[in-house]
Amino acid sequence: MDKMIVGSGAVLNGEVAVSGAKNSALKLLFASLLAEGEHVFRNVPRLKDVESTATLLQSLNCQTDFEGDVFKVRVAKPGSFEAHYDLVRKMRASILCLGPLLAKYGQAVVSLPGGCAIGTRPIDLHLEGMKALGAEITLEEGYVKAKAKRLKGAPFLFETVTVGGTENVMMAATLAEGTTILENAAKEPEIVDLAEYLIRMGAKIRGHGTSVIEIEGVNSLKPAEFSVMPDRIEAGTLLIAGAITGGEVTITKAVPEHIESLIVKLRECGFKISATDRTVTVHPLKQCQAVDITTNPYPQFPTDLQAQFMALMCVAQGTSVISETVFENRFMHVQELTRLGADITPKSRVSVVRGKPGGLTGAPVMATDLRASASLVLAGLVAKGETTVSRIYHLDRGYENLENKLSSLGAKIRRSN
Ligand code: UD1
């Protein structure tokens, strides 16, 4: 199994381009199920999760072709409408084929995703939303079985803000009869990207990017072309890599507005951050100051950057209180950061980090989930000696060539098996 070996002491400097967003690409690929024919997506990152999505689409009779960053999906009527457990358990986002299959073909059988390292992560709101549109849903032998003659537009209020739930129900509503109004919808940029693609396919959607999304159902959609938005979590991770090493790093092909909450916090830490239309630069700082963060749905601080920011706080001056409100049990990286010498007290959804400038030491550590692995790599950049991060397959699910990108900025990092 691959490991990442991270050496310390390098001050990162230079420019690095952000890849297409994983969390948008996956949903766009699933949206293709809403229209037979050839869909073309550009700026698609080469990631394990994209591969898993391709495998799932192939099992639903789609042909896929991935060259450079162009991903083509040729959609044809599936022979069976089932997303098997073997595919879904590898990637929770597989549940996103439920809405499109149900809306287009009136049936879907999707395995329940099961347990997950960052909390229980239910899908009840996806199912409630489908039911509100008239779907009949049963749970049998670990599978969600959904049926509907034709979905009917309806109002639906999400009890909690859910990104995947909003996406699933929004996709389902595009082919429903009548108008659907989603309230308390998620406002993440990935939702806007998906809505823009659906509109290109012929869907009638308004309000995406706000908490009320209105979808007027249409009879059919057609395939289209689309370029995936930049990955805001990768952008944030690379920016923190620059910050933690005290270097000057410019992220290009990014959308600064998408990481505004991180930029605000980095400025509070004392960093000078400059931005243009498509770039963000973090400037060198002698000593980063500790600040508190609370994760929340967009536009507030993203849960997907919590672990990486915690790595920075481990070497900041002062004490930081990190509150995680989106997921339960998302502090698995704390134990591993502690192995590097960090001083952290985790308490259910709040961790107190007592910063130790220059105080981390390299050690073997284990990645527990995707973003946690990134935080260990970041900490490794400043931990004295060598840090070996094992179970790096988590990282490969969501970061395209992270080690190459970091090496291009001067980091001492290599993969080994
Ligand atoms: C997506 C992202 C993930 C990110 C998360 C929050 C993808 C592939 N993943 O995950 O990287 O961390 O948004 O920004 O895009 N909930 C329910 N019932 C539901 C659905 C969710 O109670 O039916 C709860 C969850 O347990 C969690 C909260 O809602 O506490 C937010 O989850 P959600 O926004 O749905 O996360 P994902 O879409 O799975």
C-alpha cells in the first residue's frame, strides 16, 4: 500500500494550478443519467472517486472515455437500474444516481452507503425529498428501492442543510411534472455548478446559490458540454501549505470568492493574502497567530478544510478552539497529529489546540479519511525529521497529484510502497 514520505524544512514558494472540483465532477457525471446521448465534461480531475463513478456509470450501461481532462459519457437506457453495494460502499456519493434514475426511468435500486469514518451520515433527507415528489420508497436487504410513474413537483423543506440531498432532489425535480420549491437548500458552489449544467441540458432552475431553489419540471433533457469548476478544497489546502511553511504561494485557476471564509481566517492569523480574479497568494509571515474556527455550511468555514486548518493551528502562537458542527466524529486526525507532538484536547465536537511553534516532530502516522490525510501531509511539511503517512489511498480519492503539486513548490515529498 502506498505511503507518502514528507520531509521538513522546505519553505514553499511559487505558483500552482488548482484542478477541477471532485465534489462537482461526481455530481455532473451522475446528472448525465438524465439524458441519453453523449455528454462532454472538461477540467475533470483524475481521481479514484471519478474512476469509481465511471465504473458505476458503466454498470448502468453507459460508455465512458477519459482523455486528458475531458470525460465523455455516452448514456443509453440501462438494462438494470441498480447501483450495487460493492460500488456504493467505495464511494458514498454513489447515492447521487438515485434522483436521476428515478426521474428518467421511474425506478432505481441503490445500496445504502453504510457506515462512514466521519459520522453516521444518513440519507434520510434524500429519501424524504424523493417521497415529497411522489416516489414510493422501500428499504429492502440494504437497498433503497424507489419507484414512481412520473415524479410530481412539490414544495420541500430540508430539515438540515445537506449538499448531497439538495443535489439529488434537484436532479430528480428537473423531469417532474410541475414546479418544485426546495427550501433550506444548500448554497455550495458545487450546487451552482450542477444547476448550471442542468440548465444547459434544458432544465428550468432558479435560485441556485440561495437557500430557495425553484425547479420547473420539463418533459426531457438533452446532453451538453460543461467545464467543471475549480476545486475550492484543494485550493484551500495548497494555500494552507504555503502558510504553514511561511512561504509565498500563489494558487492559480481558482475562484477566490469560494474560499473567502478561509482567506478571512488566514488574515486573522496575520497572513497577508492578495487575490485577483483567478489567483490567490499567501505571503510569508514570521509567526502565525492562533484563531478559532467553526465549520458550517457554505459560505461559512467548510468542514472539508477543518483538518488542514487544524494542522496550521498546531504550530500557531496561542490557543485555538476548533468547532465542528457539520459532522459528528470528524476529529480522527487529532490522534495522528498528536503523534507528531501536537497538543490537542478533543471533546466531541470541539477541539482545543495549544499551538507549539516549531514543536512538531516527524513520525509514522495513518490517514483516516480524505481531508484528514491532507492535514497529516501539511503537518509533515513542518514536523522536524521525516513523517510517513500511510493509507494514502484516502488522499488519492480526492487530490489530483498532490505530491507533484507540493514538490513543484519545493516540498520534500515522495510516494513509496
Ligand atoms: C458533501 C461533500 C463533502 C462535504 C459535505 C459538507 C461530496 C461528494 N461530498 O457531502 O465533502 O464534507 O458535503 O460540506 O460532495 N444529513 C442528514 N440527512 C441526510 C443528508 C445529510 O442528516 O439525508 C446530515 C449529515 O449527517 C451531516 C450534514 O447533514 O451532518 C451535512 O451532510 P451533507 O451536506 O449531506 O454532506 P454530503 O453531501 O454527504
